[in-house]
Amino acid sequence: MKKTPKEAPSPKGPKKPEQAKGAKSVQKEKKHKPKFNMWQNAWWMLRLAWTEKEKKVLVLCIATALLAIAGSLTNLFITPVILGTVEEHAPFSTLILTILGFIGLDLLISAVSSYLDANQLYGKITLRSAIINRINNKACVTSYPNLGKKDFQELREKAGDATCGNDRASEAVWNTMTRLFQNTAAFVIHLLIMSALPPALILTVLATSLLNYFISKPLNNYSYRHKDEAGRILDRLSYLQRSSRDHTMAKDIRLFGLRPWFEELQDKAVKAYLAYLMKEQNVLVWSGIADLVLAFLRNGVTYAYLIGLILNDGISISLFLLYFSATGNFNGLVSGILNNLLTLHKQSIDISIIREFLEYPEPFRMEDGEPLSVEPDHPCEIRLEHVSFRYPEAEKDTLTDIDLTLRPGEKLAIVGLNGAGKTTLVKLLCGLLDPTRGRVLLNGRDIREYNRPDYYRLFSAVFQDFSLLAASVAANVAQSEDDIDMDRVRECVAKASLTEKIESLPDKYETKLNREIYLDAVMLSGGETQRLMLARALYKNGPVVVLDEPTAALDPIAESELYRKYSEMTRNRSSVYISHRLASTRFCDRIILISDGRIAEEGTHETLLQKGAAYAELFEVQSKYYREETPANA
């Protein structure tokens, strides 16, 4: 799985020195500090395997590490043992059996290791999928205000990035912990093998290994430290490639002659990426030189001492090879342990981000509130009591001191100019937002006392920004793939005046929508899609109906007719209608006009016209565009 590329940031002009310095310091201050440390996150992953009933991942990781140690020890001893057999003038049959024994052991270890690798992969993917499910569930059920918080969105994006592939922290951490256990155990075994050597030699090998690591680490980590720089360049390239293939941009590219501009940006991005790769390769060359010099020093000291043992103490060639191989492996084990710890630390940061996202605080009561039983004919009186609301970081309230009651069975229209606060008011009614001040009451009780998901079940709502799922027409209406009541689907589609269109499609109600997934999906027009959303609201059959300008793609006459028809379909239910076309809502029992965040006028369509104030003036301005005029030469 590949990481989904982000869009390239829009180019900006050069910053002044003091601005650049300030931006850098702000960026430094905003650097994420993990809430959980490396060992806490490792323990969390272990508990995850236990709770998700994937304990075999733990067993297979340990078995893989032990087999890897056995394999390295086999390779360490094979030459010294065979050479020792030759030095002892053992029978030829013994030599052959020794060689065959090592070959058989090596083949067995390789075969079992391959088997374990193949089988533990599924368990690791299962655990990563479980984390993805938790992330998706958190994103879908989290309190609505969280979706507008920048830190929540950043955590969500980073958590998704940490789970979007086999090489990401949520899965790769198992390989890291396995290698860490493997290298640590092998390090102890090699220390025992080398215990006969002088401590000074062991310390020299250890010191050069550590020195090699700490010199090479900054160089080898160049790519990691500059991954954001490389990521921005690659994101820009991906954005340009996607944009050049984007169907929605095809017209602009041709009509505005954007091809040369796209090519220029592409060339600049490619040159920038090649320059980055050149820097990276230069750094890696110096890392290789440092590693070569220290390896020469370490091996030289070891050779000198072991040759001295051969000449002075008469140790066997086989023992010489064993000690030399062990000291050679020692450097790799030390570097391996330190690299594993560094990798585990990096992966721990990503796992910490996942946990922080999953444990992000909820302002609403999701499961610990009072359960609310909801029936289609449930009488609902929703009252806003001195409600004010201000969005985070806004300079003033969007709504101020609103007193409003939606009575059972009442049809209420909310009208006003764009930006007046109509949609915010509806979100407060629906419980998507909580007031900054004041209360929202359901039948006299504060809605904050209830489980918020139960409260949501009261509403059949269609908003301006609706969602079209990559699924069949029937699934889009029922909002489910299972247990779909097809008779009810057909009834709701008919009430939304969409039957003729759906029946004309190749697979009728099983026709797929949304071409992001299905290339053969059908594309409905804007008006048809809005009618489909109305059918979805009817299918839910909630006791309160909310339409927040869902008919913007329809012409005024079609909108007015659809609203009237919808009014008949939801008879005896509380309904809230929002429209910027005042004529569409004149059938409502009551109309309120929102202006400057307050209820400026309230009454029926006729009484508001008779009043001759803002509503009447706005209606007059709109209606003149819809009147049929007789041509002058008629």
C-alpha cells in the first residue's frame, strides 16, 4: 500500500529574515512531543496482539528471532568446526557427516524461517487492520466539533500515514522488536564466546563499534532527517501528475493553455528532487568511508592480537577463525542493537500519535450518557434557550442569545442571507455543536445528558454538503449493505420523484455510484443526486426532518414543488427547512429571518410580508427575477 500523496503547497513569496526566523521558531515550538514513551508503546502493541486474539504473532516473532540466532551461530561455527575436524585428523566419514550436518541444519533453519515469515505476515496485517478499524471508527463517531480542530486533523492524518503500508510503524514495529530481541540475545552469546579474550580487546572492539555507529548514524539518518523536504518535492510531483490526469481540470488545461505551465512546474520539481538525491548520495559516500576506516582499525587490532596468540600460545587455526568471526560479528550486533533502538524510538513516535488520536478527548457524552429511545412518531419539542455560539478562534459570535422552540409537528423555515448563521443554528438543533452559552433542550431536558448517538437518531437530515457512497443506489438510500428493505427503498425513491431515472439505469437499484471506486459507475446530475439524498432521509424515518438547502441544484419552481411534496410526506412530524429562496418555504407554519446572528423577524409568510420589513424587501428582490414578463413587441 502506498501513501496517498498530499497536494503541493501553494507557492509563496520570499520571507523577510525576521519572518523566516520567527516562522522557524514557531515550527520548532510546534514539534510534536510524544505522550507515550517507547516502552509504553511496545507494551501497547503486545497487549493489542493479546486482545485481538493474534497471540501467534508474539510466538512467531520469538521463534523467528531464535531461529535467526541459531542460523547466525551455525554460520559462525561451521568453518571453525570443519577446520578443527581436519586439524584433528578425524576420519573422512566424520568430516563428511560434519559438513552434511551443518548443511542440513542450515537448510532446516532456512525452511522453518521461511515458513514462519510467510505465516506471521498475516497476523501482523490483521493487527494493522485492527488499528485502521479503530482509527476509522474514531473518525466516524468522534464528536462533531473535533473535526474542525486542527490538532485533531493533524493527528488523524499522521495516524493514517502510520498505518497505510506494511513498512509503516503499526506493522513494521513487530520486525523491529523481533530484531532487537534477536540482536540482544546474540550479543550476550558472543560475549560468552569471547570471554576467553582479554577485556582490553573486547573493549577495543566495542569502542570502535560504538564510534562507528555514532559517526555513521547522523550520516545514515540524512534521509530520515530530510524526509519532509523530500516528501514536499514528491508531493508536488504527485500533485502535478494527478492534476494533469484529473477529469475536472481537463477543460481548464485546454481552454487556458496550461500545458506549458504544468511542464515548467514538473521540470522544476524533477530538478529539485535530483539535487536532493545528489546531496543524499554524497552523504552516504562519506558514511561508507568512515565505516571502512573504523573497520580497518578494528580488524587490524583483532588480527594482530589473534596472530600473536597463534605464534606465542599456539592456538589452533579453527579457534583463531572462531574468535575473529565473533569479533567481526560483534560490530554488527552492537550497531544492530543501537539501530533497532533508534528505529523503535521513531516507530514509537508514530504509535504514540495513533494512541493519542484514539484517546483524543470527546466533548460529547457518547456512551456514558443517558440512553434515549427514539421512535418515528416520538413527539419532540426542541428548545434553544439563550443560545450563543462562537467558532474556535473567531472574533465574534456567529449566533447571539437565540431563543427558539421547535414544537411537535411544526414546520419551521429558517431564512437569511449567506453567512447569517442558518446552518450553524441547524447544527445546534441537531446536536452536532454545543452552545458556547445557553442550552438546547429536548422535551425540557438538556441534550448533553443523553448519549449523543441516540440523540442523532431523532433526525432525518439532508445538508448542503451531502455524501455519495461508492455503493449501489439501494445502499445509498438505506445507508447499509445488509438487510435492505427494497420495498421501502422503492417507496422512498418514488416519493423523491426519482423512480423513472433509477428504473432506466442498467442495473436499476443495484447500479453503482461514485467512479472513485467503480469505473462503470453512473454519474447522476446534481438535481438527481439531491433527490437521492431526500430518499435517504425518508428511509431513515426520523421524527424530526431537517433540510439544509439540499435543493440548491434545482430551479426555483422545482425546489418549491419538492419542498411542498416533502411537507406532505412528513405530515405530523417536526420539520426544519432552510432555503435562500423565500418563496420555497412560504407553506411553513412559521418562518424566522436570521440577521447578524440574531432572530430579526418571525411569523408566517403572509404576516412577514404585511410587516413590510427586511423579509418583505428580500422577497420582493428575489421574486422579480422569477416573474414572467411579457415581451415589449408582443
